[in-house]
Amino acid sequence: FFIERHTFELVFTFMFILLGLMTLPSIKRDTFPNVDLDEIVIITRYDGSSPGDIEQKITNRIEDKLKTIDNIKRYSSLSIENVSLLDIFIEPDAPDPDKIKDKIREEISNIQNFPADLKSPPEITEINSSTFPILDIGLSSTEMDYKTLRAIAKELKSDLENIKGVSSLDSYGYRSKEIKVAPNPNLLNYYQVSILSLISVISNRNIRASMGSLKQNGSETTIVNDSRLFDKVDIENAIIRSNFNGKAVTISDVAIVSEGFETLNVDSRVMGNPGISFSVLKSETADIISLREDIDVLLDKYQEKYPSLTITKASDFSKYLKNRLNVMITNGAIGLILVLIVLTFFLNIEIAFWVSLGIPVAVMGVFALMPPFDVTINIISLLALIIVIGIIVDDGIIVAENIAKFREKGFSTADASVEGIKTVFKPVFTTILTTIVAFSPMFFMGGIMGKFIFQIPLVITLALIISLIEVVIALPAHLAATSITITKKSTPSKRTLFIQQLRMRYEHLLRRFLAHKYKVVGFFGLLFFIALLYSKLFMNFVLFPETSAVNFSIQVETPSGTSL
């Protein structure tokens, strides 16, 4: 049926390629699959509290609630000055992790004995593979003071947050503006002003409140009292006391007002110089490579706008995905070239072309099926494609060589294609099926690791199924339509003689092994046993091999009370 309808087979084959090319731009590219890590972080801020107070008033009360919740694997807590932090891990094989997370939120919200002056409730954050920084950006300059550098950093921060795909920024060394009021005791005494009066004036003046509405001529206008203090001058002119003669005592009369920045609690340095740095976190739906390119465009504009500014980029996670993409493209290209060369030498160029076409058909077919299976282009899925590229072409070679053999025997192109695929269908199908079965245990691997590597067997299975369809249905029809006829010549060519010599040497070697088959089987059995014994005694199991460090950190512990 398919051999007689070659046009249908061409549409069938190139349909996979076109669907893959059309789907490719819409597939999200990310470093890792979007995996829920079954981890929750609870952060509670209680200003003005010592670590002991944080432990007793915040952390212990949250831990008491956590003890009543099932399927929590473990949790750890950290109580430091002003902050309580709890890191909770849910059992990876829990029946309903979302229900457990909702239970945690419910129990935390039901805590009634938190301190009355706690300004905000605990922040509960779910951790997944997309919540980690993808890039660190450092700003520094040997020619700018901190005020100028911070102004540029503020502008850059705003522009970064406006880029589509940026979820949030973590800043380091970016100190908030601060206006300091230093009262003069002598002037306070002279004007009979207390410290409490000074504090009350600032807090009562720095407000914005609605004063109701005014209806006039059929329209309604809202009246707003905005007396907020925005800068140094506003604070200096704030009135503490006045009389009916128009004389007033202002803050500038009793105190020195100065503008500055909050006390340094994190000293950020970039390439050895004082600076400000940002960690960029992307949203779950963002494409990491496109986002990285948009950030580069923005940083180039800033570098051109501020020549004395040094912009340093580090911890770039997009490069790992780019490297894996390059490996896949390189492997695919090398595979195509080798298949073309080898099959052209042993058969002919037309057969080599149709067999090598199986690689892009399988790869593009997988890309076309990625969105329905919620698979992204990431390091894991690309690893699976790199693995399967070397497998999918083997069956095509077997089918093509068998069809060529029948054509050498004088069969017509159609009959040779039918007989060729018929005689090797079972071995080809069994080969693909056993490969799928070999990778299928990864589908059932539990825990966080199982969630990450689930895409490996899925991608390999999709590629092998598409390859099987291409080899069994499309390839015989393509070869039946080839114009080159393969027949045995009366005078063999040099290429044929060379192939025959290789075949004869192989046949001679094979006969010698078959004559001593029990010895050969025993030898390889012994070799297999020695390999198992060696691996048991001298080799350690490591799921992912260690590589040279890309980033490293240095931690130094100093005596308590050491200043920054």
C-alpha cells in the first residue's frame, strides 16, 4: 500500500520535519526540567529581636505545628537576629504533596500566639527547579562614589525587572536610602523640646490619608491629605511648635538632618572593588536563552552609556544548555556525515540519503511531541536525544542493506522493498522494543531524582517509536522509488573486491571461533565475572560523575562580635 503511494510517503516523512521546525520556536528552553522539589521555606521577620527571642516566640511555635503534620520528611530551623527561617522537606513519595503544602499553610495561619507586634505573617515559599538564580550581575567602578553607583544600580534594577521573563532580583550591597536626624541636646533644652516630641512630629507628619470627598455641581472629588516627608528639606522644615505670631520651631532648629544610606550589613565586592550585585531569577515559563540574550542587550546599553562602569557577569546557567545544544547538533551532524559516507561506499548515495534522513525525522518528531508531553528543551532532554541519535540510524541501515540485497538478486524495486522489510521486521521491532524496555525502569524511579530523569526514557521512547514508523513504513517506499538499480556485475569493481575481502576475512575468523565455541563462551563468561568482581571490590557507584568545580566559595568564621 505505502510503496505504491510514494507521494504519501514523502508527505509523511517531511511532515515530521516540518512539524518539528514549526514547534521548535515555541518550546521553552531551560537548564533543568521544571520539577517541584517538595520543599517549602518559611521566613518570619520580627524586627528588634535577639536570636533567643526569635527561637522562643517564632520558631518553636511553628515547629510545634509542623510536628502534627504527616509525610514531612525532615525540617531544619535557623533563628538569627530579627529573622526565623525554617526549611521543610516533604516525603518524595507522598501520595498528595500539594495537600500537605496546603496543610502546612493552614496550620501556620492558625497560630494565634505570635507576638502582638509582629508586623507581617510568615512568608511561605515553595521551592522548585525554576526558583534558582540564572545569572549574577555585578556593578563596580573605581571612579564613581557609592551614591552615583547606587543611582545607576537603581535604574538597572528597574530595567531588569521590566524584562519579560524576569521573576525577581536578589540584591547585595544595594543599601536603602536613609535620612538621619541627630538632635542637639543643648538646642533641645533651649527650645524646651523633648526627644519624644521630635519623634512624634516626624511620625505624625509623614502620612498620606483620605479626608473624604467633596460634591459640587454634580461631580465628586476625593480630598487627600499628603504630607509625607520625601527628602532632607521636608524634614528640616517640619514644624515642631508654633505660636499665633507666626513664629515656629522646626526640626532644623534643634537637630542636624543628613542624607545617607542604611548601615552596611552585607559588604558586596565585585572583582575586589566595592560594588552592587544582583541575582536574576526567571519565571517558570521564561526561555532561559532568550532571557539571557535580552539581559545582554540591556547590559551592553549600560556599558555604552556609562563607560567608567564595570559590569561583571557570573554564574551563567544558560551556558550549560547552550553547550548541550551544541553537542547535540554536532553529534547529529557527525552522524549524518558518517552514515552518508559509509552507506555511499558500501551501497550508493541515494540509499545513504534516505537512511540518514531518519536522524532529522526522529529528532524533529520528538520536538513536535514535546509540548503535549510537557517536556522542555533542557539538559536532561538533550542528553536523551544525544543518546538516541546513535541508536535510531542502526535499524535504518539494517533495512536498507537487506533491501539492497534483494535488489542484487534481481527483484524489482517494489518487491525488493517488500521482501527486505518483511524478513527483518521482527529483529528490527525486537531491537527497538528491548531498547525501550532497557530504559523503562527510569519511568518508575522515585524521589526528586526520578522527577528529573523521567524525561530521559520518555524522549528516547518517542524517538524510537518515530524511528520505527519511519523505518518500517516510509524507508521501504523511499527506496522503492530510487532510480538506481543494484545488480551484480560480471567484472567486480575495486570497491566490490575490497568488500568481498573484508567479508572473507570476517568469515574465516568467525569459523575459527565457532569451531571452539565452548571455549569462546567460557572465556567471555570468565571476563564478565572478572569485570563484575572488579566493579564490586574497587569501583564506587556514582549516579553523576564529578567534574572540575566551576564555582567555589570560601567561608571564614570569625569571633563573635567581629565588625563587618
